[in-house]
Amino acid sequence: MINHTHTSYSPPKKRSHINIGNPRDIRAVPDANKPNHRKKK
């Protein structure tokens, strides 16, 4: 569910957050890699 909110917030910003090295963002990395997330873009 947290991932859904992040995607809704801003997909481009999500990538920036992952770069920061946040533990929560790192967990979203595998989810974002999923084809489902990519189709939502």
C-alpha cells in the first residue's frame, strides 16, 4: 500500500528518493521494477 501512495505522489521523485538511500525506498525498488508498476506510469 505504501508503494501505491509513493507512485501516486510522483514517479520521478520516487527515483530521486531511492538515490538518497532510504530503507523504505530501497524496498520499493523491486516493486518499481515490476512490469505492473511500469504499466501504471
